[in-house]
Amino acid sequence: MGRGPHDDLADVDLRGAADRVRDGDGLRPDAQVTHRGEPCPNRDHLFQLAGRASPGPSAVSDTLQPAVANVPLLLGASPAYVIDGRYDVLSHNPPVFELFPGLAATGDPPNLARWMFLAPEGRRTVVDWEVEARGLLARLRSIAAKHEGDPRFESLVDELREGCPEVRRWWRHYDVEPRHGGRKRPRGPDGEIIDYAYAVFHVAERPEQTLVVYATSGDAGV
């Protein structure tokens, strides 16, 4: 599959945009203190000094910086959300639930993989469902392989395999699908097909966290 028109935007450091939003919590050690991109060996000690329990590996990878969590809210009417490697929606703005009807019912937090494979709204909304679903599953499979033994990934995969025959067939194909920008065609509530461009941004120092922003052809610059 070729690169999308917005691929040159991927891997942008979001901290510049997020600097416009402050959480007001003061100084504290972040849940993922890094040294040259690797976990800091003294991270547990830093949490101890701050009077906080050090989170486990899964909690560390899922921690969303408050400033980054606020970025979707800055984007107004453009659907935007931040997901992690499991496709849990860690942050979103209100238009996301219009773009993905039924997403709110997929869990707390909502989960896009469940929506795609298990929710009837997923199949009704996504015009190119098989293409989109296979791509999502390939990306999930690739990330899950990096978290072998993690019960959070294992339970999600088991749930998808049990509830969706396509997942059972496709899981063993070892497809690889990088996450990148491009175009999607969801079907609106009135049946009208809407053409969206979308861009993907990987959160600095947390590459499994991804900001996805959608814009319709009527928006400026699309």
C-alpha cells in the first residue's frame, strides 16, 4: 500500500502543540521518565521521592500526559482522538462519537478494535469495511506481538477472535500494516458517504500512543 498524502506529518513531536495547554498540576515525575528514549533506571526511585507508587509496565505505556489529552479539544469540529496500542481511546473530542456511532458502548475507555469487529455500527459505518478491518487487525497483531504475555492484549485478542469469524481467519495471516495518514469513507446516519482525509501523529517518547485527526473535503487545505 502506498503512503498517504499526510505521511510527512507522522512522528511529529506533539509537545509543541500541547504546550498551549497546561494541566496546572505542578512539577511531578512523569509516569514514563526517559533517558535518551529508554526507561530511566532510577524511575522507581523518582516516584518514591514524590510519594507516589511506581506503575507497572502496562500502566506506564498507557499513561497519557494531560497536555496531550487536551489536544483533541483544541481541534474544534474536526474529529480527533488519541489511542494506544490496544486501540483504547484515551482522549477524544465530541465529534468522534458522531463519526463512530456506537463507539461509546464498546467499553471504558472506548475501544476502536471492538467497534470495528464486534459492534454492528462498525460494519454499517465503514464503507470499505474489509480493507479497513484487515489493516486495523494487522496493526493490532504487530503491536500485540511486542506485548506477549500482557493480559490486557491477550484478553482483547481472545474477545475479538471469539466474537468475529474474520478475526479468526485473518489473525494467522501475519499481515503487516503501518499506521499512516490517508483517506477514509464512513457512511453518515442518513446513508451519505463522507470523504475524510486523516493525519496520524505519534506522541513523542510514547510511539504506541497516536493522535488521529480527520478533516472533510470541505475543510480548508483538504
